[in-house]
Amino acid sequence: MNKTFDDFLSTISDNDIEKIQKSTNEFLKDVHSVPSTKASLRGNEMFVVSYSISIELLRRYHDWLHE
């Protein structure tokens, strides 16, 4: 059976989205807690959030492909 990206998307529940959101918020808090990164993050929070969500979705997709 060929798996499609739409098949993968259908496996993501509202609960999964909440988990990703919480994980991303924690990641952002961790990044902000390091004094040397605060200045470099001003105006870049959207990048950090996008990066964190993208990595999590790629991880889940990779795991799903190998099920």
C-alpha cells in the first residue's frame, strides 16, 4: 500500500496538535531562558515556533512512514 501525505495528515488528531503546541511553547521558553539567545531572538520568535513545529511534524511523518 502506498502511503500519501494526506493519509499522514489524517492521523494527526486535535490532541496531537495540542501536544505539539505545548512542546513548542516549552521550547520557546527554554530558548528565552538562555541570556545569550534573547537578543538574537527579538523579532525571530516566529522562526523558532515554525522551526519547532516543522521538526516535530517531520519526526512524526518519518515515524509514520516506517510503521
